[in-house]
Amino acid sequence: MKIESYTYTGEAMKRVYENEKWTIGVKNWKPGSDPSMIDCLERHNKTDELFVLVHGSCVLRGGDRERSAV
């Protein structure tokens, strides 16, 4: 089996792989990613999401309709 590797060194997010079932994106830091700049959350109700931290640190926030972001 061949193991594929994808990289992206720019700011923000870029899709690096897509097929009919999967999308893989790499998200790098950008000024708007700073936790103090977050003013809304996105919802993706029709898909599963997986986050893998490869290097550094991150903040992952979640929320629901009944309360504000956690």
C-alpha cells in the first residue's frame, strides 16, 4: 500500500485531497484564527469531522443551540 503525504504552508485552510467520499484539508494559522478573533461557529450537520494536530498547539471550540460557545 502506498502512503500519500500532503503539505500546505500558506495561511488559512486549503483542501489538499478530495474524492466522492472524502475531503482532506490542511489548516494553518492566520491572524483571524486567533481565539480572540472568533465571533461565530460553523455547523456541519451532514458530515463527520476529524481534527488531527500534527505540530504546535490549537484551540478547538464547540457549542450547541441551547448555549453560547464553550
